Amino acid sequence: MIPGPFSYYRPATVADAVKLLSTLGDEARPLAGGHSLVPMMKLRLASPEHLVDLHGIAGLKGIHRDGNTIVIGAMTTQHELLASDEIGKSLPIMDETALLIADPQVRYRGTIGGNVANGDPGNDMPALMMTLGATYRLEGASGAREVAAHEFYQGAYFTALEPGELLTAISIPVPAAGHGYAYEKLKRKVGDYATAAAAVVLTMAGGKVATCKIGLTNLSETPLLAEDAAKAVIGTSLDPATLKQAAAAAEAIMSPAADARGPVEYRKHVGGIMVMRALQRAAGRAG
Amino acid sequence: MAKTHVTMKVNGAEVEGLVEPRTLLVHFIRENLSLTGTHIGCETTHCGACTVDIDGMSVKSCTMFAVQAQGSDITTIEGVANADGSLSALQEGFRMMHGLQCGFCTPGMILRAHRLLKENPSPTEEEIRMGISGNICRCTGYQNIVKAIQYAAAKINGVEFREAAE
């Protein structure tokens, strides 16, 4: 399989990339790791006339800590996240999630920016970014703006990105010391998208849940924040009745597609189970 | 479509060629360089048969354009043997442990295992299995591939390989 013809650009700065994207118009696409876009191009489900490869832009790489915020350049790969001491120390849930994405080869190329910006409901990082309260930096011809992850996703493959805009960095507030975390993903095989997945970040005080955020992957057209489910566990010790209540509250907002991963009822059911497992595992890790 | 001139290092030799932007790296390797040991399996980034080593990373060469490899240092199966032509530890492991049947997945398996052992010279069985989870084999059931990689790890570390009891 060979993609349709396109012209190739490799800018060295974000400013040049943004200029190219706005000049070339609708038929131009930015190319990050390419592990979603290139297979789509080979199947001729995508035929951009122009590809703007972001690999030449050194400023889009890297992970650094700025006070209580971790800033990750959009072209940082999943492999680089896994190799980062800073991520391992401050955001261990990102390591747990990255390890469940695709396979080793794909993680060497696949980027955090591509994963969150593509708007694919099957991608794992978007729900995690919502759970962690991340913000995305979007840069376009008219300047830069910050958009909260929970306001970014509008539908399958529809996001807050305007034509010609590029997602350049992700800022994540460092969770409280001693927080508990878990990303539970049910998938049919290594490399598959989630049948259902849940991210949990919580803190405990005196054996009871003090704060809690729950995110859901591939259970709707967009990633979801399960706010009622999170509220249901605050002040509890996650007894079986509370866990069931949280699962039910999460299931109430799920609207997964029926596909090869199962019918709607099944995917909602296992979605609830992922929420319960993630809550329990997160609580067990909280200090 | 205008062609672009690319240069890169493949198995230690400087190579060049004219490619369309849409030329996939695997096609450049097989057709321009006539290095047909790198196989094309699924063409959809699942099977790993086309895995090569690029600048210290295992990459599925069907999912990258040749123009993106400009200036890279690439190793394919043709470049893994020892300098004197003898089999590398991994090649020897696949031979001794019968780590292949039809052999189609083997170049990708060996290139992936090559990088895995560089990053983790003493992997556990679990780490080997996760490490090759992007490479599909339809013959062996993976048992002997795992043993082949364990054999190579032992050889590289200078210890005697002992097969775990079945």
C-alpha cells in the first residue's frame, strides 16, 4: 500500500510550521509520529496534499519542570516519557498509561502531542490529561492560547484546534505528594485500543477519599470526566456499595459505539468494572 | 511529483537515492538498496516484520517515509552479523533454539531483539515477551523465539545458557 502523492516540508521552528500550515490551507496536515496518519494515508482514508513534518523542530521536544507544573513538548515520544525520571517521579500514571499504548516500536515514534491532538476517542492520553487537569498550548498565525484538556474535545476527531493551529506543549499540574493513581485498560490484545479504560487520581486522608478525579477512554465520542462518579467516592473508604455506586454513575455518562470490541451494554459494563478496579488500585497506592 | 535526494547510513555504508516524498522507508530499503531481508508483512503497522533499527530505535519501516530518514543511521538484518561474517549472538540463538519456522517474521524479530538487549541486557521472560509484543509470528507460538533471545542474552553476558525446565 502506497499513500497518495504529497509535497513534504520540514520546518525548523514553530513559527515556520504555523506559517506553512496557514499558507498551505486545508489540504495541509502536520506530521508528528505518523503512526495514526501514515496508516490512514496508506489506506487512502487520508490524502493530504502537503505534509508538514514536525521532527525538525527542536523546540517541540523535551520534558521540564516549571515550579509545580510539568511541561512536555508535543513531539516528545511515548518512549521518551517512559525513559524520563521526572515523569516517573512526578507523574507515574503517565508511565503506566504509556506502557499500555500500542507496542514498543510504535512508542519510539508515537508522540504525546499527536496522541492528544488527533481527537481519536480510542487514544489513551486524552482522558488522562483531563483527569490530571492538563492544559494544551495551541499556536497559530494569530498567536498562542492555552486550552484546558476538558474543553478541547468536541467530537470524534473534532477538537478546539482551529485551522492552521498547532498543539505545541502540554502543561500538567503535579499531583499532590502521596496521591494514588491507576490506569485500568481492558483490551483484546497488545496494541489494541481500549474496549474500556479508566484513569483515577485520588488522595486519601484518614482512610477516606479526600479528592478524586476519574477519566474514561473510548466510552464516548470524546474522552469523559466522570464527575458524579468521583463525587460519589469522596469521604468514603471505597466500600463495595460505594464502588458499585461510582461504577453506576460512570456508566450513566458512557455512550460507547457498538463495534468489534463488543456491544454497547458490554462496553458500559466493563467500563464500570475498570472504574472500580482503578479506584481500588489507586487507593492502595495512596500514602 | 518531484523527487527528493536522500542520503543515510545503512549497515555502515553511506547510501543515497532519489525518492518521492510518499516512498516508504521499507520500499527504499528493499527496492532502491536491494536489501530484501527487511520484509513487508501487514503494511498496517501491526506485524513488525519490517522492523529496522534507526538511530537507536526499533521502527516499523512501513510507517515512516524515506525522506524522514535523511541523515539517519540504519541497521537492517543484512547488517547484524559480526564483522568477520560469523553469526551474531541473536542469529546464533535463533539457529540453536529453532526460533523460526517459516522465517518471515525473523528479520523483524532479530532487529527488535537487538535493540531490546541493548537497552536491557538481562531481560526477564516477561520483559522479552513485552519487548517483542509489536512483532507477530504465526508459526512458533513464540516459545522458541523467547528462548533464542534468552540464549543471545546469556551469550552476550558471557554466561552459560540453561533452558528453563518445561
